[in-house]
Amino acid sequence: MTTHKPLSYGDPAHQAAHQFLVEEAALLDAADYPGWLALLTEDIRYLMPVRVTTARGAPASTQPGMGHFDEDMYALRKRVQRLATDHAWTEDPPSRTRHFVTNIRTFRTTPGELRVESALLLFRSRGDTREADLISAGRTDLLRETAGGLKLARREITVDEAVLRTQNLAVFL
């Protein structure tokens, strides 16, 4: 959470950030991973720290140095390439996902960059016999303005549970 005042919802920069997140969710739900990679900067950092339950007033709610994800563009490309092979057993059958992105707040940080906070609820269904997964999280993104439009330069995902109930994390949040 930030202490700066968010841009108004009618601000063109906020509208562009909101549209970016909606279109990104559509690509992920359609399993268009090459299209999703095209929305990322080459210096992307994609993080999901391990959440811990702490006493009220404790300074940290994540485990320092540990993450479910801590990836760069190379690692993200490798994950996408693997999903296109017969060796992605965690995605056989493939997940059906729906990304619900809401509570979007946009902040101007430096010229050419926007900090965007959002809430995510991911519905994930696999096969006919498994129960569906729900993953609730907050996301803090850094969107960079480029000649080709906004691109995602950093994403930090903070899940709302300390123990994830999903069998694997072979999906993108």
C-alpha cells in the first residue's frame, strides 16, 4: 500500500492501466501465453513471496528470501515454452482460469511509469473430478510507458493465505 494519492478514476493514465489489466487477464484466461509475454518488459521481475502468519503488529507478513515465484523474462519464457510441450504434466488436463481483477488504484511514480495496485481472485478448474481452486491476492504492478503502449515491468503478488490450497502453481497470476 502506498501513501501517495491515487490518480482519479477518470484520469487517462488510470484508464489505460485499467484497460491493460483487463486485456492481460483476457490473454491469460485464453491461455495466450505468447501474447501475454509480449506485454512484459525485458527486465521484468515477477514475484510472489511466501506469506506467513504473524502476530498483530509484527513488521513482516512474508518470509524474507523465500518466494513461490521470483522470475525474470528468461524464466517466464521457459515456463511458457514448457507449457507448449508434452512434459507439462501439471497442466494435463489444462487449467481453465478466470482472472477477476478489481479495486484498481493507479499512482504516478516517476515519469513514464505507473504503480498499479489491484485485487485478484483467480478461479481455476482442472478436469471433471477435482474441486476448483480459488486464489485471492493483492498485486502491486509497475507499468512502464513504451512506444508500443504500457508494459509490465514488475509484479509482486501477495496471496491472502499463508498455506495455498492449490495442487500447483503452474498458472500465471
